[in-house]
Amino acid sequence: MEDNEDFYLERLQYYIDIGAIREAGFDENGEILFEIDEIRTKELAPELWESHMQYVDNSLIELYKDGLLDVEYDENLEATFHLTQEGFDIALKKGIIPIEDIDKFDNN
């Protein structure tokens, strides 16, 4: 188990070192929050970006299936997500809402 934890800590440090992720702050429990740099991660660590996008997509599908997310399309077929309060709280906890955009999300 410790070898597995060491592997993940080494990968985390590697991604920090190359600038693919960065510390973004702390949660209410004092745990470090990390943020993916979209542009740099796509370029420097495409495997991390792909894994992240799969996680986000799967999380959104889960929220939709649970009735916690509605999707509305405009005339250009651009999607707008509407989360219930519970869905918003879950999405926030899962880390699928960009930290800088939290105030912009319509969670009603």
C-alpha cells in the first residue's frame, strides 16, 4: 500500500513541477486543493488531462442520472448546465467546478 501511495505522491509532485497542476488553496478541513491548468496540462501532461476530462464527464453523467443536473441547449447547441443545490454541493466536493468560476455557476 505504501508503494502505491509513494507512486501517487511522486506523480503529484511531477505534475506540480512541470506546471500541469498547482495549489489553489485549502478546503474547510485544511486539505490542500489542487487546480489543473487547462492549457499547460493539455500540452505537458495529456494523459492527466484525458483522465481528468473522463472524471468530469462521468461525474456530470452521474449527476444527470440522479436528477441533480439539467442541461439546456441554445440555438447553437451550446450547453448550459443547471444544478440543484444538492448537485452543486456534490460537484463542488468532487472538484468538477473550476475554483475561479464558482460564483458564476447557476445552481438553482
